Amino acid sequence: MNKSLVNLTLPVYNEEKILEQTIKKVLPLADEIIISDNASTDNTERIGRELAKKHHKITYLRTEEKGVGAALKNAWNKSKCDILTYMDVDLSSDINKFNDLINLKEEDLAIGIRMDKESRGKRKPLSNMYNKLTQLVFKTNIKDFQCGFKAVKKHTLQKLNIKSNRWFFDTELIIKAKRKGIKIKEVPLDYVQGQESKVRIISTTFELLRGILKLVFSK
């Protein structure tokens, strides 16, 4: 049996300070690494293109439409790999669990479940409330919908028709997979929230709530 090829996508937005350091750490993990630049305005594009020239397995892509979902769709649609993954570029998730994430046997989707070592500001309680609400609305026991550490088989992703181009992408991926009876593996991992989050808490919260309402009334 041929070995499955693994893609690792890093959605980035203005990550000139950490991109090169992150690439050094994740380079051995996957057969293909895509830096999916979500319309950065700093030196991220220059650094990403330079890294792609240095390493044959790295591809740099630029997506002008804002939103992590758009960045992931752009990268994953272009990937030829069998298993598609992504993680946050600040490596807030434990990359030592990457092999657990991509070890998909009966499961077609694997998701990170954050076991927070540290959390700052208002994000943790809001995240907890969002997870509880989503569990209630969709009658599921999935513990964490928004963790930036996921893997999915490409042929499975193509069946799901994910519409969200923004932060709701993760939730839509999970709920549509559940609706189709796709087996999901949860991977517990240590997680530390980065200090310089670019998430706008209030607007993102409303976006997620709108996403829930749309998904409730969709087939």
C-alpha cells in the first residue's frame, strides 16, 4: 500500500516575526507545507516566498480575501496530498501530537482538543460558552470546535462543501462531518494561548453565532 502524502498548511497574517522560526520546527512533519498568506501587509510575503525558494516542499500562496477559511480553502484545493492538515503559526498547539493527528485509520477527521495550560483575557470563557452552545444546538459531545489543529482526508473534505471563508470554517467542517456519519478523532493536547492574538473577540463572536444559525437551517 502506498504511503499517504501529508499536507501541512499554515494560515498566516502579518507573521514576519515568527514565520521563519516556525517553518524550521515544522519542516520535518509533512511531505508538503503551504504558507497560506491571508493578505498580510508586513514582510510575511517576502519571507514566505524566500522560504519557498529554499525548500522544495514549501509552497507560498497569497489569498486576498480575508478569513482563515478562505486561506485554508485556497491551500487545500491546490494540494495533491491525501491528508490535509493545518495548525496555528504560533505553534500554540503541541506539535509533538502531530503524528497522532495524522494517524487516521477508521477516522476521516481529527481535531485538537485544547487542554489549556494558560489563558489570557476574555477568550477562554467565551470559547467555553461557544463550545457549550454548539454542543447543545447540534446535539454533539465534541469538546472543542475552534482549535487550530486539524487533519482531514482529502476525499472526505470534497464531500462536505464547506461554505464559510472565515472563523466558522472549523465548526462547519466538524458539524457537516458529523451529519454525514464521518468518524472523528479527538486529540487532547497542551495549549497555550499566544500573547498577540489578532482575533477581534466581539466581531468574531457574532460571526460564529451567525454561522450557527445558518447551519441549523441548512441541509
